[in-house]
Amino acid sequence: MRLKSMFLHGFKSFARPTRLNFSEGITAIVGPNGGGKSNVVDAIRWVFGEQSMKQLRAEEKFDIIFAGSSSTPAGSFAYVELVFEHDGDTLSVARSLSSDGKNVYMLNGEPVRLKDIHERFAGTGVGKELYSIVGQGQIERITNAMPQEMRMLFEEAAGTSFYREKKREALVRLENVSNNLARIEDLLIELD
Ligand code: ATP
């Protein structure tokens, strides 16, 4: 899965609609300090549902909406769309937040739950906490990772983490069913 392009409008310093196209190979984003380079990475994390304000370098969730400058008034929403190329197909994932609190996630233009986005990207390494986004100082975190965390990264790379989550959900359902069965058996005994 390859990030082909992204579109930002009203996200942090990207007040105006901005499209970034990434060609094959390595892309380096250069610019002056405070120019908005890290905001591009924040935008990717945000689309994948980053909840940590620290990771987004914000105080609260509305801080990612353009706050205004001497020449441009503050925005009323933030919108970010990421376009991926996957097996010859195009997959777009987007998120918008308006200042009245309306938050929408989208897959190929259709509103979805964040869970649907995570499921669609499971096993690809793409996501807010996965190895595809390595922020400043995080290489050390990965090289010093505890075996369990390291295993999580390998499972994601191998594409098996999706099944681990499905197994966990199935086990919870099984547990509920066996609790219900036990309750029914108790009732049957009482009726006898
Ligand atoms: P450095 O090279 O120093 O790491 P950078 O290019 O990575 O800098 P960023 O940290 O991405 O820069 O951008 C910081 C800039 O984004 C600051 O000028 C800050 O004022 C601006 N910014 C952050 N949030 C908002 C917002 N909500 N509205 C407007 N501007 C914002």
C-alpha cells in the first residue's frame, strides 16, 4: 500500500486547500522551522483516529482547525483526505471535523466508523500507532521495544494482527454465549 497523495483543507497551518502528490520512491519535505512539515504527519495520524493530543501536538481536539493568522480568518472545519494505491486500486480515507463538533470518517467517500477504517487497513502497517509512521525519537522506541511490542509490529507486518483481533472478538462472543447457556441451564433446573 502506497500513499499517493493527500489533500488538506483547514488542518492546522494548511488554511487553504492543499494537495500533496507523492511520486514513487522517497519524498523529502523540506522547509523552514515552523513551516508545517510535521503538520503533514499529524494530519495522517489524525485521519487514522489519533486520540492522543500529545501525538497531535495539540491541547484539545479543535486545535487542529486552522486558528487564523494576521491575513486569514480562523477556519470552521478541518478536512484531510489520504489517497492510497493498493493492488492497482485506489483507496481514499478521509476525516473531517467542524467547529460545532461534527466528526466524520470516510472510506472512498462513504461515511464509515473509525473501526471500519482500522479493519480495512489492518495488516498493512498503515495506521496511527503502526510502523508506517515513525516520528521524531521513535526509532529508539522501536529498537528498545519490549518483546511483546516488537511481536505486535512483526504481526502487523506479517498481516496476522487482523486475525488476532477477530479471534479476540470471537472469544468474547463465545464467553457471552456460554454465560447465557449456564443461565438457561440454571433456569431449566429450577423448572424441573
Ligand atoms: P520544525 O522544522 O521546527 O520541526 P515544522 O516545519 O515541522 O517545524 P510544524 O511543527 O509542522 O513545523 O508547524 C508548526 C506551525 O504550525 C506553527 O507555525 C504553528 O503556529 C502552526 N499551527 C499549528 N496548529 C495550527 C492551527 N490550528 N492553526 C494555525 N496554525 C497552526
